Amino acid sequence: MFQRLTFNPNYSKDEIISNKEILVHTILNKNPINIKLLESINHWIPKKEEFYEPIRKIVVDNRSSSLLVTIAKYKKESDVELIKSFGIDALPAIEEFPNEQFREILEKNIKFDDFQYMFALAKSCTPETVKTVEKTIQLKIENLKNDDCGNICLSTIYNQIEMNKCELFYPALEKLWLTNKIISYNILDNYKKRHSKIETKKFLFDGLMLKGKAEIIHKNIYDDSDFEENMESGLTWNKEAKLIHILKELKKLSYEEYLKALENNIIEIEDLDLPNFVEELNDSKSLLIVKNSFIEKLKINKSAYGLISIMEAIKLLKDKETFNKGFEVLKTRKEEFKKFPIWEKELKDFLKENNLILE
């Protein structure tokens, strides 16, 4: 009944609000009160003063952490001790009612893989919470040392810390660019506003020169504004376009360092993504200057299957000398293609398409 009366498109906004108030009022005036029903609709209970006292009494008498969230919405200082008494179970309430007095709960119960904890921490935008945020990030990094997903997994906690735009936390996120090669457009834009061009150039360059693949966040995953527009733009999935955005930011400040960063990241980009990167960068002049990085990538590549994609990227350079050098490297690893039928077929198709013969 509650869902039908409050999620029905046939009702106006005012009618839905009225329906909610009538239903909650009815529940609270029953004897006994259906506490489980109240708990199941806790997020939709209207914030009306007349509901505060009876719901608070239920929270106290029944230790209901679900309805504690409802009480927290009133943001009354007199409820701080009550919320604190729930300890770690108060996290949803702390998210609803950020308060410096809850800092101890957040400090003593760091749970970097718990969304509810991270949401509560992100809402607690105070100077005192900064150290807890830094410790949480460090614990997450330590946890990822035995995981091969690297900064892709780190992006989850990155988004959670950034989602409420608490600028006190931004330095901790900026540091992650210099240690783990992960950054968002928002953090970079904020950095540029607060630093000189020389400082920004160094910041961008140092991150881009790190080993490993860059993780670039163009829009926070918890920001649903302009959702359709962002999905249609393709940036949500286009890793190469996001990396190119960062490279071009550096190019505006120093062409010499842009070339060095470009060379380094050609080595780090996924094999299958390299042709798309070359096309989207649309900078043949610079790519030809660093063309030896493609040859180096061929030489050190772990998978022979990836060599075909690298050669396709080299082909886009339209430089016969580099293509021939690349083919010489590919020939030295021809036996590896016999490991799997699909690898062998890909090689045959590539040779046929380019009129090449393996000696």
C-alpha cells in the first residue's frame, strides 16, 4: 500500500507527500506499532516534527539502527550521544548527520571496503577527518598489493572520497596521482586553480611517467547529473580518450615533456587499445618522434597475440621503416603463435592483409 501510494505517477508531488504523512501517522497511532513496517520505509518517512518523538522513543526502546537514520535527519545536537551509543551500527545515521563528535567511531572502525563506512566518512568534511581519510587510502593500497586489479580497484574508494566535493580531502587524492597514477578531471582542475603552470607541469609529468596503466576518472560514478549525456559521450568507457585528455594538458605546458610522457605511456597502454589510442590522439608528428617506443613495446610484450594490435597501431603511423622494424621483431616470435589456433589465425590474416611472408 505504501509503495502504491507513494511511487505512483498518477499522483502529484504534493499528493505523494500527503499520502506518506497520512500512512506514517496511521502506523504510529496503532497499538502495538508495527516497528518492522516503519523500519522498511525508514528512508521515506517525512521529516515532520510530530513524528520525531514517537520514532525516537522506538529507537531508544528497541535499539533500532534503521530508524536511527530517520532520527538523524532532524540533525539535533541532543541526539549525538544516542547515535554514538550505536557504535559502528550508526554509520548510516552518521552519513545523514555528519558531526565532528562521530570522528572517534570513524577512526576506530576503518572499513575501506564497506560502502556505508565510506559514505559516512566522505560526508564528514572536517580538518580532523583528513587523517582518517589518508589512513583509509593507505590501508586500501596495502590491501591491493596482493591483487592484480591495481588502480582500477582503487578508483572505487577514490570516487567515494571525492563524491561530496570536500576540498579538504583533495590533497590526499592528488597524492594518488603521484603514487598510483590515478586522477579525476575534477581533482586536476582544482589542482590547476591552486598551483602555478610550472607546478602543474611537474605534477602532470611525474604522474604520467610512473610505471603501469593510468586510471583517469572523467566524472564521479556517484554523480548522476547529465547521466545520459555522459554515457553517450563514450568517455565512461573510453580509457584512451581520458588518457589523451591528460596528455594534452601536459602538451599545453611543455611539448618536450609531453613527448617523454607519450613515449612512456605507449609502453603501458593495453595492446588491444593501442590502435584506438593512435587514432584518437591524432598527432602523427609527435608519434613519429617517439616511434621507437612501439618497437620497444613489441620486444618486451608478454603476449605474442598482442603483437598484432601493436603492428596495427604502427601501420597507422604510415612509416614504412618503423613497420618493417616491427615486422622483424614479430618474426622472431612467430613460434609463439602456434600455442593457440586463434593466435595462428590472427597472424595468418595479418600477413595476408599486408602481403607479408614469414621466412
